[in-house]
Amino acid sequence: MLSWNCHSRVVQDRSLVRAKMKSLRVFLLYLLYLTTTLSQENKIIVFKSGTEGYKNFRIPAIIKLPNGDLLAFCEGRLKGSADFGDNNIVMKRSTDNGNTWSSIQTIVDYDSLQAGNPAPVVDLLDPAFPNGRIFLFYNTGNNHENEIRKGNGLREVWYRTSTNYGLTWSDPVNITKMVHRPKQPNINPEYNFEEDWRTIANTPGHAMQFTSGQFKGRIYIAANHSEGEPREKYKDYFAHGYYTDDHGQTFRLSDNVPIPGSNESTAAQLANGHLMLNSRNQSGDIRARIVSLSYDGGATWDTSYYDYNLPDPVCQGSLLSFEQINGKNIIAFSNPADAIRRNKLILRISYNEGKNWLKNILIDEDTENSQTDFTAYSDIVRISDYEIGVLYERNNYSEIVFIKITID
């Protein structure tokens, strides 16, 4: 039996061990913070407004190819910053993990009208293309969004593919009839759906593919649309998704997210064939992200809720899934986390599929409290086991920059 002095010494020793462990944890966290801070100094401008023949660049998306190249996409707006106009989809390539980028390449030019919302994904599971095939989903439009909401115009959905890592691209494929429900028979007799969807838009950001489980191979594109006449606080908008199980031959629509006002969305695979959809609340009455969970690969929604751990100023966000730990997929999420304005871009990491976010890494923010949108749309890509790349709009939409973040 221990004497009191011996017992006291054991307690003291344990306290000392706990104190040292706490100090070690603080030190390791400090090293992680220091590494992150240093990496933030390496912001690389990929697209800069007023250069390369374009007045403005917006709406970034990024993917990594099987050969290691990174492809960065965005809208190249020829004449100004408006969402509608003579807008093309352009691309740049990096062969050195984002340190340098190629000259600009135009992938979609819809004459003098709008091409936008690029949503790229690499199909790695088609036996016909063992080296992978890139899908680039995009939208076209012939009028401003508010006019299309009123029924004065049309948006369509297309994709192009590449089997040589984006060097050349196929002819465009129109999939509007499969993934949209417009009531515009005067434009096309086949566009006569009773649902009367008006606007439609991809994610924006990357699309995704299920890499395991019951729905392995499914390509899923998060999206949103408006239904019928415009309603107050944008309650005519609903988030949804569309997907293909046969490598682009046919497509199906998911159910609508049951929260009116749900809008721009991003999707990620969870464990057991489940899917998470993370959406913008266009209504703006609740400044938080809308999260929807599906247990059937994104076809229907088992629950939808506001995640108050993810504040949002009514903007776009990006979601990315990693391998499992303890039966749960690691999830990364980025958005401007200032509920008032588009600022304070944060990268969050969850080890339990979004129940909480253990790591919250500040990517960029306006420290001068200006009234402009300092950080806005973003997309994230996995560079390696320990690096995530973030491609994001910065400094009042004057540039799209790339940064690499080291995580443990």
C-alpha cells in the first residue's frame, strides 16, 4: 500500500506529465499555425482582371488530374463584371502543384452570350478510359438571371469531355432535357415541362464522383434552380443535384432540397454511400449554410438543416471529401465566414462528417475593414496527403489566386 508521501508524489508526477503534454500540444498547435501562416504568404495570382483580353474573371473551379496536373477554370468576362454578358469559360494548367500556371485557354465560347458555372470532374472509373476522362459541366444563358426568373429567357446545361488531360475537348453535349425542367415551348417544343423551372445553375465549383460503396462510379453535380414566378426573399429557388451512373450517357435529377431559398451548392461523398450537400441560403434571413444529407447517393434527402457552425454572408462555398478515419470521411469546407459581408475566407476540416469542425484555418481576410467584398467564391482541391489547394476570388473580384495549405 502506498504511503501518503508516495501517493502525493505519484499525483504530482501525473500532474507534471499532464502539464508537459499540454505544453507539447500547445507547441504542436503553434507549429501548425506557424506553418499555415507562412504558406499564406505564397498567394499566386492565376487570373487577374484586365489582363489576357478579359475585363473580369469570376467563379473559380479546380481539379487535379491523374498525371498530377492541376486545371483551374473560371468565367472570363470580356466586357465587364456582370454575370450576364459575353462570358467564356477559360482554363489554365499547372504542372508543378500550383507554383506556376500556363497561359489562358478558352474552353467554351457561346458567341456573345453567357457561358458559365464551370463544374469539372475527372471520371476515373470508366473502363473505356483507363487514364481518366474529364467532364466539364457548364450553363449557358440568353438573358439576365432576374429576367429568366420572370420567364423571359432560357438557361441550358451542357458538358464537354477530354481524354488527353484537357489538351483538346469534345464537341458540346446538351443535356438540358434530362437535368432541367423549363417551360419554354416557344424556344424548343421539347422544353415544355409542367414544373416550370426558370433559372438553373451548376454548383459552382468542382463536381464529384463516388469512389467506393454502393454508388461507386456515380458522377454527381450539385445545382440549383428557380420554380415558377419570382417570390419574395428568393423563395422560388431550390437546391438540387443531378447525376449519371453510366458515364454521361443518361442523367437523373435528385429531389429538391426542401428549404425554399436554398441556392448554390457543393457536394461530397460520406461513408456508406451517403452524400452531403452544402448550400447557400439565398433568402439571407439566416446567415448560415444549409446542409442536406442523403442516404441513397444524392437522389433524395433524409434531412436538411441550417448549420450555425458555418456562418455565411450569402455566398458560395466549396466541399471536398477525403479517405475515412474510424469509418467516417474527412471533410474539408471553405467559404467567407463573415456573416455580414464577403470576407474572412476560412478552410475547415471535420473528422466526423461535419458534426463539428476540429480545424479552422484562416486563409485570407481584409484587415482594413473596407466595405468591399474581399474574399468571395472559392474551390478546394487535394494536392497531396498533407496539402490542400484553395483557388479563390480576392480583393473585390480583381484577381483569382491560388494558395496551398499544409494540414496534419
